[in-house]
Amino acid sequence: MAQKPVNFGDTFPKVLLANATVFKDKPAMREKDLGIWITWNWGEVLEEVRALSIGLQHLKFRSGEKVAIVGANRPQLYWSIAAVQALGGVPVPIYADSVAEEMVYVLEHADVSVAVVEDQEQVDKVLEISDQLPKLKHILYDDPRGLRDYDHGHLHAITDIQGIGRALIQENPMLSTNWEAGFAGQSGADVAVMLYTSGTTGRPKGVMLTYDNLVVSARNANAFDGLDSSEDTLAYLPMAWVGDHVFSYAQALCAGYCVNCPEGAETVLADRKEIAPTYLFAPPRVFEGLLTHIQVRMEDAGPTKRALFHYFLKVAERVGERLLNGEKVKLSERLLYALGEFCIYGPLKNQMGFSRLKVGYTAGEAIGPEIFKFYRSLGLNLKQLYGQTESSVFITLQPDGEIYSDTVGVPFTGVEIKIAENGEVIYRSPGSFKAYYKNEEATRETKDAEGWVHTGDAGMFLENGHLKIIDRAKDVGRLTSGALFAPKYIENKLKFFANIKEVVAFGDQRGFATAFINIDLTSVGNWAERNNIAYASYQELAAHPDVYEMIGAHVDQVNRDLAEESLMSGAQIKRFLILHKELDADDGELTRTQKVRRKFIAERYAPLIEALYDGSTRKHVVTTVTFEDGRSGSVEGNVEIRDANIYAAKPLSGQLEDAA
Amino acid sequence: MSVIEKAADITASSIGLQKAEERETLLDLANVSLSFGGVKAINNISFDIKRGEVRAIIGPNGAGKTSMLNVINGFYQPQEGVITFRGSQRRSMKPHLAVSHGIARTFQNVALFKGMSTLDNIMAGRTTRMKRNMFWQILYYGPAQREEIAHRRKVEEIIDFLEIAHIRSTPVGKLPYGLQKRVELARALAMEPDLLLLDEPMAGMNLEEKEDMSRFIIDVNEQLGTTIALIEHDIGVVMDLSDRVVVLDYGRKIADGSPEEVQKNQDVIDAYLGVSH
């Protein structure tokens, strides 16, 4: 068993088959069901996949067909991916929270013939649109709740299909051998999976990733951080997202580590605490949320605890990161840190479920330097990476000991990176996608003949060889004065304040920069409670003059910071407003991955933007909102607009003027 | 084979809409009267609850609705009248016997053990079903433990059913009101009752919480097959949820029938809009 999991095969079914022999009794998957963690070892996972796969064969599923996978992270859904791949089919994971209309486009575009879904909610959604999907033949579901009285002509429980598979194998054991022989002939160049990008603009595109893309990237990533079969990870991010596919499927198979599926979205915190994963990915949002939560809770704690917390955090700030980077630290400081570990850091990490964390990654959005430092000072090896669906995640990674909060690291194993003339980051890598499904034009636009892929992000290399991402290349604009305007850069600076949840900055082709701000209801709400400010809704709190004062101070601070940076000093925020509603994916204002849809917001709130630029201090707006159940209503109110101070820029050095 | 048949359409019509008259009577109240001193809380009321239905009891404040529930589960002893539950007649019954006979309830004001976790509260609902005596329970290992595991499994199924897994170990005193109501429903379900009495399950809830609770009540009724008697002030909810409605006013029954019939009844309109008595 000391054998390293290398060259186990070039496709996932082959890797799974090998894992079942080499890691036979090691845990491969866990799921918390009815309050109890249920474990499957690699041998058992292979048998589950085999039964499902042969059952699917019985449903006349053929090589090359596409299968939609819709639902939260359930072992059965991961098995479906492998079962489909073993038959030469292509799994297409789809965001479970997309509404029926969003789903119909992807299901239709992907020519899906079978949909494997989690529960009644998803079954209903697929049935609702089945009229528009002539190719769809079968629906499989995991959770039978509420489905007992549905017509089961084309609707099957996964367990029933597995039952058929098992019965068939029992009858004819050759089926099993044939099944294995069936995928022995698959090649690494075959398409392994199709992942639809959430698309901040236009229709989603189906990114086809081959086994080579994923297997090579996963093995390189495992080697980069020394991950092996002893790791535990938590599968809680959307299965349709490339990150989850790589961390919870590709890397898990290649390293042989265990993937843990929490009970539900709401229990992730408690489940993470029980599992204490050793390898974890979380978007910055999660880390921000956790820190805000801790800070809020500490404000409510007793004075002794609070004093201890603040004292040892100061110690950690001084010592923690140096220890993590393996620098020299005085013995007295080490001892003090050890005491802090016992009193504060240890229990804190336990609460967050990070007690055993070996490597944690964050990506997707910029993470606030303070937040990043906080976690690292506790001794958590939190790092940043940069990647996208088209690259099988990894483009750059931060190696241990070279961690900077404002960069995304150095090129990943086998990845070449160039900065194009317009400042765009382009790369060539073993993980680069094959093509977009049925969209040659978009493929040609993104990937050139030599294999260079355009990321659409503007960035630059710093002197230490690390890549720094500034903004989306197409979003980087200029003010009428000619000053550089990078909206995301400004937005991120503001979002680093715990009180601010979301920001949308405007300024391209305008005289000055302005911003819409969403306050963070948890953080500001707690502040309001402590200051005896009564409020009934987000809208009321957002419009409170004291809240405006507080946010104004944050804007002022950001303007001061911007003035320090030669490149960005021209685009300080001159006017801002606090939006009367929270930006929401249900209203189309955010993507399903919670990214701001700039253009859509600009159109939807055009009157507010005009008000920002025409000098008015108050504007009445009516906005329609969509509730979770699909009904719509409207919110209306007066939005106040405030001015902020602009600071004189430091003398412009001009050296970086062309970088973006 | 091109299109999957509209499976969803078939479902709603096939179950749950069986006519109430065809069903077996679960509980029958005949000429029940209850008074406290000179106050007649319930005045010669008769109605029945059929197996599998959602039966609403409505009426203005002080109409005697909660007294009615208290009579059904044996908390109050009526001075007159006969109660027939599952075919056997009774005049009086102790509340704990009501539980073992398959009647569970929730309360108008949440009555949970505030310091205990959600899980422990629901486990408390299994008490009457535990067979091992105190000796075995003190010993813990062996039969008592096996029994507890079996009960815990049942409780976990209810937790899953009502989607409260995320608050499993939270003390209920810390929970928002809407969730406390749900925990109380869970505890009542833990008794695996034939008849579930819900006393204003939506009181004090916001719209979203009400919708959630309505869905759970429908699920309990349709999937677990539990008969439900429901007191509720939100008329919209009553009309949507219930199969039949009985209307009380000043301890008297003024109407009984389907939601549509009751809605049109002049006495009901008068009682709600106010006419001098």
C-alpha cells in the first residue's frame, strides 16, 4: 500500500478501478445522513458505480450521450459522474439553484438524454421543461421524498437502477468484466466532462475538459501540496463549478483521498467542525463571513474572554505568519504563541472546523489583506490561487512560504503565462480546455491556434515573479480625464470592510468615479443593536444617517489609499449611495456564483446612476424584486446620495501606466 | 418516447382528495358541553374528524377553540357529552393517556424545554414509547442503549422531514420563534400520533415562515397520513389547508362544512365582522 497513486490510468474509470484495489479499505466518501456519517471505502464506491453504470446500460444508455447532474453534493451524484464516464458518456453538472428557464437552455444545448437529480424539487423543475427537451429520455433521482406518487415510466430512483444493475451482474457475471473492458479502451484525449460557465455576459458556454486536462492537472496539484490518500475534504460548493469538480472528484480520485458530503447547505459549519478537513477550498466570502461571525460573537463575549482574544490575536499577528513561513522567531515569542494556541487559536480553529487543515485555498475574488493575515496568523496555511473553468482550475498558485495577499502566486506546474499587449493575462497549459461545445466561434476567440487561452483578466507580474490580477480586461476603462478606472479594484478595497457586502463602481467614460454600496446586514445589524438603532428591514437600516456616516468614513479611507497608488489615484470615489435593496441572484443582479453583473445593474438602476452624476442628493426609486418562490413584488424608497472627499494624488511616476 | 409524461399532474389529483364522507370517523364529539362556573366555554357542540383529513376549528377570540382541543386531548373533562375516539367511547381521559392513545398536540404559546437542544426536545416526545424502565436506563448499556438508538433514528427521520438538521444541537431558547414552532411540531410528530392537534401553528409568524409551516402541515398530512385538527386565525391558511372547517362562536357551533360553504355562511360572516349578540 506504500505504492504512490501515479499512472493508475489516464481516465477516471480506470483510476477508480485501480483505487479499489490499492486503497481498498480506505474511506473514499462520507455522507451525513439522519445525523450519522456513513462511510464508503474505495472498494464499495467501485461497486456502487458499477451497479449504477450497468443499470444505466440497461436503460439503453450509449457512449457519447450526455447526462445532466443536478443537485447538491451527494455521493450518489458523484457516482453518477463516474458511472456515465465508464460508459463513454459525458456528465454535465448543472447549478442546482438555477430556475427552470435557465436550466432549459443548458439541458437543450448540451443534448442531454438523461438527467440525474437530487430530489423532488429538481425532478419538478426538469418535468416542467421536459416539453422543450425532445432528447431527454430518463430522469433518475436520489431522494425519494415526495415522489412516491409520480409516474415512474421514465422516472427512476438511483437505488432502483443500481438494483437492476446488481441483479444483471448476478445473472451474468460476464457483464461486469465487459463493463471493465468497455472503458479500458478509453483514451485520455476523450472528453471527460462538460462544465457550463456561469457567464457574466451572454449565454453560458459548455467547456469541454478532457481526461488529460483533468487527470494531469489533478496529479500536478496533488504533488504541489503533497496531498495523498490520508486527506479529507468537504464537498459543499456547487458540483457544476469546476473547482468542486477538481477538488472533490478529480483530485480525490487521483490522490485517493476522502470526500465528505455535508447533510445540507445549512449544516456545513457544523459538519465541517465534525470532519475537520485537511484540504479545503472556500471562496473569500466564506472566510470573510466566518471572521465577521467570530468578531460579532466576541463583541458579545464576557470581558475576560474578550481581553484574552484580543491579546492573543496581537501575539498571533506578530508571530503567527513568521512561524508559518518557517522564519526565525525568539523562544519567548514561541512560548507565548504556544500558550495562545492552547487558550485561543486551538479552540477557535476547532470552532471553524480548521483543526486539521493542511492546505486551504481561496480564489474567485480578491480577499482582504486583513482577513487573509488573520487566518494565516492562526497558523492556517491559507493560500490563493488563480484559475478558471477553461484551465481545469489551476493557472497560478502560491507556493508555501511565498504568500502575498495582493498576488495570486506563480505559474502552476506546466503552465506558461504571458501578458498580452492590452494587459490581458494569457496562458498555455496541460489543463487548457478542448473547446466550447457547439460554439466554434467562441472557442476561436478564446483559444488561439498555438493553444494560448485568453483569460479576459487584466494583470501584471510583480518583481517577485508573482502575478497580480487587477480586473476584468473588458471592465478596465478610463475616466474622461484619461485616468485609469478599474472598477473591481475599487470595489474590492471597499468590500474589505466588514460593514460592506457588495459594491458596484461606475466611471468609465465619465468625469469621476462613483459607487453603489450594499451594507452587510449581519455586521451592520449587530452594530445597530449595540448602538440602540432600531430598524425593521434592510432598506430602513441602509438609509439610516448613522449608517451613511459610517460607510462614508470607509469610502474616505479607500480614497486615501487610492491616492497613495500612482496608477489608481485618478479614480477616487467622488459620490456614492447605499442601495435600498440587497443585490440578489434571483433578480439577475448577481451571477449564481455571486459575481456582480455590471451591465445589467447599470441598466436596471440607470436613474440612480444619472442621479449620481447630475448632482442631486436624493432620488426616488421603485424596483421590482423576485422572491425565492418565483413571485415578484416591488420595493420603493428615497435613496440618498453623498459626496466624498478626494485626496491629492502622489506625484505620478508613470512607470506602470501601460500595465493595464 | 420523446417526452416524459407529465407525472406531476397525476399526483395531486390521485391522493388527498378522496371525499371526506367516504372516510372512517376517527373522532366523534356528541353534544359536548364544558363550563367553568357560570361561563359556558363549550355549549352542546357536536362534530367529527375523519381519518386522514385536515380539520380546521376557527372562530373569533374566546370562541372556545382551545377549550375544544383541551377537551379532545383530555386536559378538560366536559360536563356533558360523549367523545368517541377510534371507536371507543369515553367521558374523561388523562392527557398522558391521550398521548398513548395516539393524540399529540402543539400549543398556542410554544411549550418547549428552552434549555434543551432541539434533538433532546424531540427525543422527549418519544418518552411514552420507551419500554425500558428506570433501572435499565440508569444502566444505559445494553437494552436501553439499543432502544435509544432505535428511537434516535426515528427522531432523525423527523428532523430530516421537517428540515431542522442545522439546529439539531442548538438550545431551543436561542431559536427564532418560527423554528421553535417547527421543533414543537417535530416533538408532536415524534409520538407518531393518529391525530395531531395544532393550536395556532402560524401565530406570530411572517409570511415566509407561514408558507414553510403550511407546506410541512400538508407534507405531514399527505406523506405520513396523519389526521390533523387545526386552530388558526389566518383565514387564508385555513381555506388553503383544510378539508373541512367547523366554526365556533361564544361556545356554540355556528357552521360546519367545506371551506367554500363556510365562507358563504351568513352566521360566520356576522361572527367575524361583528353583529350585536
